[in-house]
Amino acid sequence: MMGAFIGALGLSIWKVYAFFPNKRLSDDDTTPESVELLERIMVESYRKGISHSELYEAMLAHPDFDPKHFWRFNENRLRHLIDHYRFKDPNFCL
């Protein structure tokens, strides 16, 4: 009985371990490097008096923006990126 319990526990632990991702995906845009690249693109695309949607379109048109890597990037993600960047540069206003 104890052997069956230990076996079932081991199998359960292995299944949980196999369920969680073990390696980084190639299109993961939440890594620090990807966030830094998006912030750089955002700062380079920023012009005074620009709206969120205009900044979003300018970022999509930026030559360093890779649509295959940042395929989940949308205006809501841009708002989160702006909030994240304001911790680094509180004077950045949009």
C-alpha cells in the first residue's frame, strides 16, 4: 500500500513537472531583453503631442520592430509598456 502511494506521488510530481514549460519560447516578448527593445523603439518613435494609437502605429512601422517576435503586441501592451517605462523616466509623458 505504501509502495502504491509513493509510486502515485512520484507519478503526480512528474506530471506536474512535465506540464510547466522548461525552456524559453522563441517568441517570448516578456523577457527583459524584449521589453528593453520595445522601450527603445517606443522612445525613438515618440514625438511631442502624439496619441497612444499614433505611437502604436509608429512603433509598428519602426524598422527594428519584428512582427513575428512581437505578434502579441497591441495598444493595451503599449499602455503597460509606458507605465513600466515611467518608473525609469518619470518625466516621460504621453
